[in-house]
Amino acid sequence: MRTANKVAAVTILFWLMKIVATTLGETLGDFISMTLNLGYAKGILITLFFFIFILSIQLSVKKYIPAVYWLVIIATTTLGTEISDFIDRTLKAGYLAGSLILLSGLLFSLFLWYKKYHTLEVYPISERNKEFYYWTAILFSNSLGTAFGDFLSDNLGLGYMTGAFITGLIILIVVLLHYFTKINHVVLFWIAFVFTRPFGATFGDLLTKPIAKGGLDLGTINASLVSLALMTVMIFISQRKQNNKPSFQN
């Protein structure tokens, strides 16, 4: 009997949801560590627990369920925010070193994935072992995106709007390369996946940081609620689309 696919198809809706999920992860991560003043170590423990909990549900279900899948994505972005900030501010390694460490982790996880399966295709995925590689790579990429986004805005002093513009431009270039060149689509996917994280991270910072630092000063709670509302609507749309598919495509 054929095992059903477990992950989201890569569509325009996928990328929109990915960006909003990363923004939500950034604001939630800052809310836990800074607004609640729990610190980055406790923030990692809290978000790691949520990540393991929701990932266990994702691994146990028999088919793609949008709400569960996107909760795991949000968990990886939130945990990625805490990991990046822990490396930079608690370990004092800095965002550049943090970015290099996380980039190494991402490349190594993709190398192991490719070594075992001879492909890095991200859809469909039905085998549990391959799904472990998938989520490991996603966690590293979201952590890397956070560190790189903060590196652009803080270390290079580009400001949140400029950082969002630069990462958005990179994403646009990747889209153009996808449609107008023969560059491997899997390679382009992972580049886009990494850079949608700093785009969401810098956009999250733009929403939450003080006006004096180039932000809109909405605060982590308000920014999180806005992002959560958008994410809820898109999950509803995704579930509607999923329900309308024939069962053998799930």
C-alpha cells in the first residue's frame, strides 16, 4: 500500500506561508526571550520542547495535514531565533560566526541526505527517515536565516528595511533564475528557503523594534498576533485546497 505524502507542495502559497511563518517565529522568539525576560537558554528549552512535541505529531500522522506541518515550520523558526541569539549573545560568538556555524550544519545535513538518497527533492516525502533529514535541514536553514538577517541589520548596520530589501532582492533573483534558466530547481529551492528566513526575520524586526532603531515599534505581542492571524487564514486556505484533492495525491 502506498504511503501518503507528508509535506507541503512547493507553490506560491507555500512561499507566502513560509515568509509569514518566519516573521511569526522571529517575533515569538523575541517575545519569549526578551519580552518575558526569560533569556536565551530558557528560551531554547521552551521552544525545543514545543518543537519536539509538534514534530512527534507530524511524524506520527499518515498524511500531509497543513495545520500540523506549518506548526512544525513555525516551531523551527522560533527555535531558530533562540539558537541564533544564544550563539551571538550568550556564547558571544557573534552573528557572522554563528552564520558560518549554522551554514556548516545545513550543508552537512544536506550532504548526509544526498549521500543516503542521491537526491534532495523536497516533495513528495513519505518515508520517515527522509523526513528526519528534511526537518533537520529546515531547522538549520531557519536558524541560519535568523543569524544572517541579524548580521545584515546589526553588524553591517543596514537597518531592518534595508536588510529586508536585500534579502527580498535575492529571493526575486532566485525566482527569475527558476523561470528563465536551467539551474537545478532543488538547489534554487534551498537557496530560497534559507533567504526567506532572513527576509522574515528582518521584517519581524521591522515590526517590533523601536522607531529610533528603524522599526515600527509594534511590540512582539502585537506583531505576533498580526502574523498569527495571517498564518491562520493561509492554513485554512491550504486545508481547503488539500480537502479538494483526490485521496491518492495526499
